[in-house]
Amino acid sequence: MTDPEPTKLRKGELAVDPLQPEDATLRFIGTIRTPFTTRDLCPRQGKLNGPDCRLELLPHWAPALKGISDFEYIDVLYWLHRSRRDLVLQSPRGDGVTTGTFALRSPVRPNPIGLSRVRLIRQEGDTLVVKGLDCLDKTPLVDIKPERCAYTPQAPHKDADQT
Ligand code: SAM
């Protein structure tokens, strides 16, 4: 895994001790391939008419794709591995005006999880071709889920599902 790229603090920004990781151990399920080789080339949010990107699953997890091609839109979670993880106040415009990390979708956060809703273009074996990503080439893939609104739970109904 590549180390985070150091970034300079902007006026008003606040970094804290990022603390040692506690409990969760992620298993990366694959790698995302995009045409974006630097952060400057990544859009701030992916566009559904953007370039084709590839979710390359490790063959070990390939059976978990069964049924995915029924969905036009899927949610993709990924690990923004080049981010620093210690900022609690950030100044996105670099003008000294700060916003709390949890009120931003910045890649800089204690657990740098990215989330994008993407359009599933096609499945090629263990790979999904999608549009709508904004991450660097070779970003680790954390999870894939069908888009929530189109998804009908297959599990039996339970009382807590009532509105
Ligand atoms: N769509 C996701 C979300 O809202 O959770 C991520 C949004 S984040 C603002 C996208 C930006 O993160 C990109 O424009 C790029 O600057 C940066 N980025 C992309 N891939 C990254 C990576 N692997 N490590 C660190 N930063 C990354």
C-alpha cells in the first residue's frame, strides 16, 4: 500500500493525532482502474457520462457478483489510500474559511472511504465496467452494493420495515 501523500495545511485548518486503528480490518476485494493518474486529473465527484472505469475483483470474490448485472446503478465504496487522515477542520478553498471534515465529502478523513453511485455498463467476467468514478487509478476497492432505491430486499419482511 502506498503511503499517503503529505499535504500542507491551509490557513485555519486543524490536524489532530489520527490515533492508532482500533478494530476493523478491511479486506480489499479488488482494484479500481481509472484513467486518472494524478489527483488533479480526478473529478471532485464522478460523472455518469464520464470515462469507463473498471472494478477488477480478485477472483476469490467473483461469485459475489452473481445478480449484479440486474442493476443499472450500483454503489461503490473505495479506500482513498493516498489521503492524510488527521484533519478535523478543512479549508477547501484555501481562504481560511473552514468546515468540519464530517460536513465535507473531502477524501481527507479519519477513515478515507469514498462512495460513488455509478452506472453499470457491463460485466466482463470478474470485472465490472462502470461510469461515474472520481478516484485515482489503482485505488483499492472496498465494497459493491446495488443502488438502494432499485433494491428490493430478498430477506423476509420484518415489523421494523413498516413506515
Ligand atoms: N465520490 C467520493 C465521495 O463523495 O465519497 C469521493 C469524493 S473525493 C472529493 C474525490 C477526490 O479525491 C478526487 O477529486 C481526488 O482529488 C481525490 N482522490 C481520488 N482518489 C484518491 C485516492 N486513492 N487517494 C486519495 N485521494 C484521492
